[in-house]
Amino acid sequence: MSTVALRRKKPDEPGMIAKFFFYLALIIGAIVSIFPFYWMFVVATNDKDAAFQMPPLLAPGLEFFDNFSRVLERTEFFRALINSVVVSSAVTVSVVFLCTLAGYAFAKYEFPLKKVLFVFVIGTMLVPAQLSVLPQYVIMAKLHWIDSYKALIVPAMVNAFGIFWMRQYISSAVHSELIEAGRIDGGGHFRIFWNIAIPVVTPAMATLGILNFMNVWNDFFWPLVVLKNKENYTIQIALQQLFTNKDGLDFGMIMSATFTATLPLLIVFLLFSRWVIAGLTSGAIKS
Amino acid sequence: MADTVTATPAQQIPPKRPYWTERRRSQLTAYTFISPFFLLFAIFGLYPILFTIYLSFFKWDALGPMKYVGFKNYELITGDPTFWISFSNTLIMALMGTVPQLILALFVAVMLNSAMNRFKNTFRIFYFMPNITSIVAVTLVFSTMFGNNGMVNWILNSFGLDSVPFNSGWWGVKIAISTMVMWRWMGYNAIIFLSGLQSIPTDIYEAARIDGATRGQQLIYITLPLLRPFILFVTLVSTIGALQLFTEPYVFLGQSGTGSTRQEGVTMVTYLYNEAFKNGFFGTAAATAVLLLFATILFSLLNMMLSSRMGGDTGGGKA
């Protein structure tokens, strides 16, 4: 992925016209990709009916706080935001730790059935999660975890993609001689993992952390099933609830909330885009 | 977990060998390290799937006693026209959202990878951005555009076309939802194709060019065959994802509080969700889940068969 693009290319250098249409197509595609973000901002900062003006309004306005105050009247927006931060952080810390641990075992240990178990882990990625939602709901009800963060956190504490991703990275980044040396010095298994492996693989852990945080942050189906009480809503449910309100759709209000909920992820993505993209596409490299 | 002692080369014969040899200890450590995944998967993955199948033969409201009803649940849902509408909706939207999207993604990837492109990283970030937005946010934003007096209809009108009722028409709803799916995933899949393209060694193209192959020939005879494993992967994942379509129709059609089993956009997962969590029929919901599982397996296999036929005999990719 890190190969430097081949820049020099003398023989069949394309002409100006070809170049123009090439970039035109790429730029139109890029505009289509980012326009909805800008549109979100435009609607969020204009008054109530800006979304339906008839040539569409394309300039940001000054009504953002006005719109946003209506969000606060209707939902506990910040409460939902904090809920999402808490749940996403808890899941992410756990996922990063447990996936690194398991990835390390698959990369650096020899044990019976290792191959089979690893293939099994990969295979679970293809099982549609929504198939198991009914029994999961029943389990949560039995445990009295309905409407509790535990229902969101515990099932998500470790995942197959994370194990796969960490194993790939650890296989190449952590040298077995280092581990051997640690063993000879009498270090325990966990000590070696913690003191030798972890410092080497922090970049991969960070990537996994960001990806996981985004996934949990954006999750909708499972929170919708297990969260009943308004105070426990995650941000995605809170957003959806704004849209369900019957008394006329106030898109200025809805978009100001949507924008506020999207902005943190957008910033994280733009700061770490290289890592995020590398991580998200790595699943495909394997197969 | 019982590990048979793999024949150790006969070396020293110690008088008394402790059971916890170094090897056993490290194996146990490895099992401990990987155990959280298997434990959680057993409880929240495997058991639920088996229980779903079991549950599909019972009548149950999640509270009272379960009552065995044989295949009654399956008869009930296959006799329900809404189920078949949800089934066909899911397939139609899977086609509408996936096929054009993947073709487009392939084009975008080839363009991004082109030597002509001097701004590879910048474009990559732009094209990827939609994927970080939550589906709820995507649906809300597109709802403003697809309103009756929204931007899309304005564009249609300014080209002299009639307005389309995007939030109530049979095709309108499907077009709107497929557009949301396409917007969120096209760039993501393009980037996956791009990483596939970058894995193709450039000297193959070099050789082809010396032999006088045109750009189009290079695309058809080199790029596409070598990209086959990536195409297979992306199609498979997109298909599985498309069959589980839920959030877009649920949010998009949930507006004004009319519920989400509206016929224009009800999907199999919406149907399942409503059966279980709105109507309290866990048995029929489980039967829906089982049929969805069959559909998923069927379409995955179909996918693999189709793409192995298209790609000729040799799969160019590595494991």
C-alpha cells in the first residue's frame, strides 16, 4: 500500500483533453462524496425550511444555535452524546486489549488446532449479526441487562476482525527472537506480551481503536433493540427519535443535531485518515 | 482442549518429569489468550443462532411458556403477503444498490490508480468520507434531499422531468434508499479495489504495452482477472450486507411516526424486527431469521459460482 506512485511516465503521456476529462470525472465524484456533509451544515445553519427552498439554498446561515436549542428542548442530546462516548470508549478499550492478546497468541504461539481455530474466527465474520438478535435479546432480558450499557458493551468486547487485524500485524512486527530472549530471561508470558509485544504494535492498536470506536458510535440496530429508556439512548437513537417527531419535520433542528453528532468522527477521520483507510481495507487484502 | 503429547524427540529421560512442561504451559497460555473471543462467541453468537433455529418451531412471546408448533411459523410467514413483499423489496434494493455501485467503484478505483492521478491521497480521503458517517445520519441528510420539494426533485424539474414521490412511491422509496446505500459504500469499495489494483505488479503492464496492448485490452485481460479475488470479496460482503438492509428504510420511512412496515420499503430485517419487537411474535420472527440465513447462504453461493464462471479457471489471487 505504501508503494510510491509511479510518477514518471514518458511514452504515452495523455493529452490535455484526456487529462481535463479525467480530473473532471474525479472531481465530480469527490463533490458527490462530500456535498452531503456540506449540505448538512447548510441546513443546520439556516432556518427551519431551508431544506426545501426552491432553488436549493447553498450558503451557510447563522441560525445554528437557534436550531440546536430546539434539539435540546426535545431530547437529552448531550446525555446521549455522553452515553455514546462511554459505551464506545468502554468497548474500544476492551476490544483493543483482548484482540491484541488473541492476535498475539495466534501470531506467536504454537498450539493444537491453531489453524482451525483461526479459520473459525475468520468465518464468524461472515455470519450476519442480525440473525442472532432474538436470543441475544432474551439473554439480555434474563440477565436484566435490558436498558443497560452492559447489553451494549459485553457482547462487543472482542471481535473477529480485531483478532485478524492484530494477528497480521504482530506476525510481521514482533520478532520471535525478542520473545525468546524474554523467555530466557525468565519473563512470564503476560509480562513479555505487555513489555515486549505491546510497545511494538501500538500503531496497529491505535488503528483498531479508531475503527472500533467509529463502528460502535455508528451502531443502530442493537441499541435500538435493547435501549428503552430515553436517558439511556445512544446518539444514533436520539437522532432517529428527532426524526420520528410527528409535528412537522424541522430539518434545521434535525441537521444541527446530525451535524454535531457527525463532526467528532469527521475530525478523527481527517486526522488519522491514512490509518483508518489502511485498517478498513485490510479485511479485503486477506481473502 | 486435551492436547495429546506430540512425539517429543527422545532426548534425556528425566527421572520425574513435571506435568507442566514449558510447552504445555505455553499452550495453555495461548488458549487463555484466545479464550475471551470463543467464550463470548459461544454465548452471544453460536448459542443464539442455534436457539433461533430451535425457536422457529415454537410459538412464543418472549415472556410466557413456549409452545411447540412444528412448521406453523413458516407457514404463517410464507402465507403473509407482507413477508413476500419484504423479500422482493430486499432483493430489488440489493440489486439496485449493489450492482451499479460496484461497477462505479471499479471505475473510480481504476481512475484513482491511474498514473495520470497526481492527487491520489486527497481523492482517496474524499471518496472514503461517506463511509464514516452513521447510517442514521446518512438517511437523515438524504431525507432532506429526497423530500417532495427537495433538492433532487428540483434538479429533476429543472431538466424538465416530473417530480418523483421519493418518500411514498413504490420505486421512489427504493431509489432513495438505494442511493443512500450507494453513497455510503461506493467509495469504501473503490478503496478496496484500489488496494487490489496496487497489488498488481506494474511490470505485467509494461510487458503488455511492449506487446502492443491498448489500455482497454490491459483492463480486460490483466486488471480484471487479477482483481478477481477482490471483486469476489467485495461482492460477497456487499450481498450479505444488502440482505440485512434495515436502518435506512427504518429511519427513512419511520418519519411522521407511521411505523416502518410500509410496503414500499419493508425489508426482511424490518419484517423480523416488527414481528419480534412490535408484535411480540418471536416464533415467526425466528422463522424469518432462518429464512434470511438460507437466503444469505444461497446468494453467497450463487455469487461465488457466478464469479468463478466469469473469471476463468485460475484465480489470480493469493490466500
